[in-house]
Amino acid sequence: MISTAAPSAADVLRLSAAQVDGPLRSAVGQLPAPLCLGAGFHFGFWDAAGGPITAAQGKMVRPAFAFAAARAVNGGAVNDTALRAGVAVELVHNFSLVHDDVMDQDRTRRGRPTVWVQFGVPCAILVGDGLLALASQVLTQEGDVGAAAMCAELNSVVVDLCLGQQQDMSFEETLLVSPESYLEMAAGKTSALLAGSCVLGAMAGGGTQRQVSALRRFGHHVGLAFQLVDDVLGIFGDPAVTGKPAGADLLRYKKSMPVLAAMQAGCAASDELTELYRTQAITEARLARAVGLVERAGGRTWTQTEAERQYRLALDCLEEIGGDARAEAELAALANLMINRNR
């Protein structure tokens, strides 16, 4: 059984953020000056002129999973190889964010201008490319045993992530998307990097093939649960907490899981919601009705139920590791945080 004698998820995240901050800053500092400026601006290390600032930064979720996975398989402290793995997955995550902001034309992130808004689209693309290349460099520059295999794993994750993003964009041109197709997309766009973080941590910690496989599946299921909860919050989240208006995803005609499940429910609410999407007739005045249609057609309930199922599958995978109980409990706490959140 998984031990519950572990710090809270918030404590785990704080510790991982403290561990990765210095190495992450050092890695970004290896980039050539123009790319370094844009990357550090994105991370909140400094302003557009390079002056140091105190700004909201990411929660370092993926390094936290990598570090806990490493400890789960070896029972010891986070070694240097695992630390580099944590830096690498955070760099890849932020590569995807910088490029996503360009593709989605999002103008702000964490309360500050996005890189493309501050420095232009070409610079943002190159900054993202630089972060991606830097991730592989971080993994391999110290010549760790198994570094090539870890780099190959990371590159495979990036391909899956890019495919998932492409599939998500293609959904914008398709009216009806099956829940199965959506989960396949989310497995790449969201789950791949979380699963890869667990795998790289396990590899860095010297895990067995069985442990690596179990942690890969654990991260996969946690990632799907995370995406499904995110989808629910995108429609039904409290604006005071999420910072977005209720039903924000509907105004963008986003085909998130609650919408897709509602459209396939085969009821009057399904038909009306599908027609609103087909004609792009959701306005501010009709938004509350559209939210209600998703609710009445069962889209919210279906998605929440599936998120809980994915969460339980993730916990089942942890039982297969047979490693350090405290680290496994940290992974369970992080998984719980992913599904029980309000923003």
C-alpha cells in the first residue's frame, strides 16, 4: 500500500521549485544573449531590458514528478542526473508554452506580456527553439551514463507533444470529434510530457524496466485526468478563481471534453449545442444558455467521471512500483493535486 506519511503536494512543489531554480537559471544563461533575454523574460527572471524582477513563475510541476519518480525507485536523495532531468522537462514545457502563445495569439501569461508580444513573433519562435535544444544539451552535457537514452526519450516525448498540438488545432476545423479522438490528442498534448517526466526521473534514479513502465503509465493517466479537469474548469470554473469568465472556452468554440460528450449524448440539449457550434452563434448574451446545455446534456458529469477514472488508474500504477513508500506518497499527492484543483 502507498504510505500517506509524506509532505503535502504544496510542500513537494515548493521543494522541487527550490531545487530546480538555480540549475534552471544557469541553463538559461547558456543561451546566446538575444535568446537568453527572451527566455529569462518568459520565466520571469528579468524584465524586457534584462533587469532582475520578482514575478510569478511556473509551479515546476513536471520537475516535481521527475524528482519524486527518481526517489521512488532508489529511495535516496535527488541525484545530479535527476536534477538535470527536471531542468530538461521544465525547458521543454516552456518551449511549448512560448510556441502555444504564438499559435493561440495569447497576449499575457502569468500577468505579464507573452514573449511574442514583447519581442515579436520571430523572436518568440526562436526562443522556443532555443529552449528545446537547450533541454537536450542539459541532459547530455555532463556525459551521464544513460544520457543518450534519456535524450532519446525526451525527443520522443516532444514528437508526441507536437502531434497532440497539431491534432488539437485540427479539431478547430471539425464539428464532431469523438471522445476517443480527444483522449488520443490529450495523450500527446498533455500526458506525454508528464509521463516523460516520470520516466526520465525513474531512468535517472536507476529504476528497473518494470518500474519505468509503471511510472510511464502513471504519468499518462495523471496527465489525462489533469486535462479533463482543466476542461471542466474552462466552462464551469469560478471566474473569481480562474481569472476567466464562466464559459470562456465556449466563447472560443473550443471542443473540450465536456462539449464533445454533451454533443454525443443524443438529446435535445445535444442538438441545440451542436447547432450553436455549427453556426458559431454563441454570444455573450447566449453564453449562459450554452453552459446550461453542456450541463443538461451530461457533458460535465461525464468528464468528471472520466477524470476520476483516470486518477484511479494512475494510483493503481503506483502500487506496481514497489519502491520508496514516501516518494510514492509524494507522487500520489501530486496526482491528487492535479485532479482536485479549482484553477
